[in-house]
Amino acid sequence: MVVALRRRQNKNLRDLSRPEVFSQWFLRSTIFGCCWCLRTSSLLNQAEELKKRMAEIKADTTHHQLTVPDPEISAQNLPKPKRVASLDIFRGLTVALMILVDDAGGEWPMIGHAPWNGCNLADFVMPFFLFIVGMAIALALKRIPSRPMAIRKVIFRTLKLLFWGLLLQGGFSHAPDKLTYGVDMKKIRWCGILQRIALAYLVVALVEIFSTDARGKDPVSSWFSVFKLYYWHWLVAASVLIVYLAVIYGTYVPDWKFTVLNSNSTVEMTVACGMSGKLDPPCNAVGYIDRLVLGLNHMYQHPAWKRSKACTDNSPYEGPFRSGAPSWCYAPFEPEGVLSSVSSILSTIIGLHFGHVLVHFEGHPARLKHWSLMGFALLILGITLHFTDAIPLNKQLYTFSYVCVTSGAAALVFSAFYVMVDIWGLRYPFLPLEWIGMNAMFVYVMAAEGILAGFINGWYYDDPHNTLVYWIQKHIFIEVWDSKRVGILLYVLFAEILFWGIVAGILHRLGIYWKL
């Protein structure tokens, strides 16, 4: 076999010595070589084009690497980018603050809602939520490919927020203190936290959808470019502010009456007003509009002003009304009412602007410079308006100075988290807050609204107050520290906030989220 192969090779060499055979071989080799070179060149060109395309995609990804929306709005079939950890932590902090002020505010009134003018820790919770909603809108809607899809998602989510708001704060749920449920429709409370968030979310999200196509544009080139790019948002904000100020200062508030139900009889009380432009508890336009639109029976029956010095000698604690307390102390007031909810749209628009900065500004220094300057400017403006007696800080009325102070504080708190978490990488100390922020609706319903505590209280021994929740409060916290105030505070911090942080962490590991 080897001999035959060598004979064939010798024959081929002898054939190549013939001119006509050699010319045919050379021609074939040349054609093959040219084809191979052309094919190689084509592959190299394709590789170069692919390399350029990958570089463009990488640059675009680097620019938007932190643009993570609230996952509840995004479509299931859309790609899920990396979350903004600082925004989740800020959301988790806000939920934790709500639990703290709701459950410990009775023993620590300095962290509860201010009776009227002023701004305590509890008064920052609602504006922080609205600020976060605005940022989530800027980050989330940019990912939805079509306008009709975005509108459907916004409307559907608004309806779900309204449903849960009415169910949890309309009076149907009596958790955690009472083991009953149900509400008289003649006395249902129409307004609440989730209802206000639903209104602000609906208005601002629709403005974002209809007013601009700038979400896909290149990064802005100057500090004021982002304002110019979204000028429609600021026109809406200016319109909201003008309408609010015109109504609250220009509406005439007449005298009004209400009925107080005593154990044996009903007493009709009269509040004398007959004026306009007042921002005091009895004669402000916010309460007047709510009485007209909602009705006294559908308003909040335990307003914070009942802890004011005009109403009780125990102020700022709750207590019996003092002798000679004015009649309005007995009246209801809606802190999440119609006109004040219109003003709350401003907090969401400011949050929307900060989300736009995150989307369009390249680099951490540019973002932080814009956020910090605007945050300090809002804070200074609001404090100046309050202490010059121009416009007082008031959560119940949602005044413009209150918008400025709380939005400025939200800007600075978020900027601090952004530096610590997204720049310095200090993420682990804030993991419980991040987990709560990633499952905020679940923790809000189960903890802040007391649904789990109400369920546990339903399993009592001999007496409805002899439950596991009360036993833990009394024997592990209050008696150990020999102080009800300290015991309740530690119970809320560890048995509620830290507990729900761990539960939210377990749900995160399992990939379970409550999405609206």
C-alpha cells in the first residue's frame, strides 16, 4: 500500500513537470487562494462590525446601569435590568418609619404627627413615599415600549391601589386591636394613604407618558437642560401650585355644624368662621372642601389636632378634652383629603425630576451635584417660608412650605444612600431595609396595617388581650426594661421592623414579591 502511494506521488510530480498540467494546477490553486482571502476578509469585517456594535451596547448599558424601575409597572416579558439598591433601601426606610411612628408614636409623641403646624418624624413618611413613586415612574415608564401598554399598566395599577386603600383604611379592617371586620357604607372613609398615592401616581404617570418623548434621548449637556427637556412637567407643577394657592387663600369658609354622638344623646355643635384665607384648624379651605365633597361621616374621625394645646391639657399626648375646649376639637378632619392630595402631586413631580437626573446624567458627581443643590434649595426655601410666617409647615393642609422641606429632605436622604450604597458599596448594613423596600406592599399591609398582628390576636387564651403579641410586649420588652415607653420602642424596632426585614429577606431569596 505504501509502495502504491509513493508511485502515485511520483506520477503526480512527473505530471507537474508537464507545462499544461502545471498551468492547470497553478490556476486552481490561485483561484482557491483568492476565494479563501476574500472569505477571511469578509469574516474580519463582520467581526469588526460586531465589535463596534457590542461597544455601543456596552456604552448604553453603562449609561443606564442604575435605571431600575419599580418592578410592579414593568411588563413580564421585558428584560429586567439591575435594581437601584439605594432606591430600594430608601423605600424600605420609609416603610420602617411608618411602622415606627404608627406603633410607637403614642408613647413618643415627638415622633408622631404634629397636632397642626410643624413637622415631626411621622410627617416625612407620606412625602417620602410620593417622592419615591415619582422616581419609580421616571425609571419604569422608559422601559415600556408602547404608549397604550404604558397607559393600561398605569390605570390598572391605580385601580389596585384604590382597592387596597379602601379595604385597609376605609374602615373594613379593624386589625389589630379589634377582632371584627366590616364597615357601614354611610361611614366609610373614602380617602387614605394608598388613595393619595394612587391619585399622584395616575396624574404624574400620565403626564410623563403624554408630554414628552425625551426618555430615549442622549444624556443632557448642562445643569438646566433636564429642566428644559421636561418643561411640561414643570408647567403642570406650576398649574397645580397656582390652583392650590388660589383655592386655599381665596375660598370663603362659612360657619358650619356637626353632630357629636354621646353615650345617651347627640349634641349639635357650631363652628364660627365666615372668612377666607385662614390656615387654622376650624376655618381652612381644605377642611371646607372635604366637608362639601366627602361629607363629615366619611372623614377621619381621630385627627391629630385633638392632641393640640387648644384641645387637651395633656398635649402633645392624647387625653380628655379640657374644660372650655373649642367646638372644632370634637370634629373630624381628613388629613388625606381632596385639596391636600392635589398639592401632594408636587412631591411626586419633584421625585420624577430626580429620576430623570438619574437617567440622563452620566457619572456620579454630576448626579450628586444636581440632587444636593436642589435638595438644599428646597429645604432652605421651605424653612424660610415657615419661619417668616409666610406659609407654615403643615402636613394636614399639605402646604407649599411643607412640600419644599419634605422633598428637600427626601432628596438629601436618597443622595446619602446613593453615596453609601451605589458608590461606596456599603450595601450589607442596609440589607434588611433593602429587602423591605423590595417587598414594600407586603410589609405595609402585614405590618403597618396590622393584618398579621390582628390574625395572631385572634388566637387568644381566656381573654382577648391575652395573646402572643401582648405577651411578648409585656414580658420580653416592657417588664425587662421597667418602662412602657422604652419597651414599646424596642418592641417596634426589633419585634416588628427587624422581624419583617428578615421575613422580607427570606421572601427575596425565594423570589416571592407582592407586585401591584
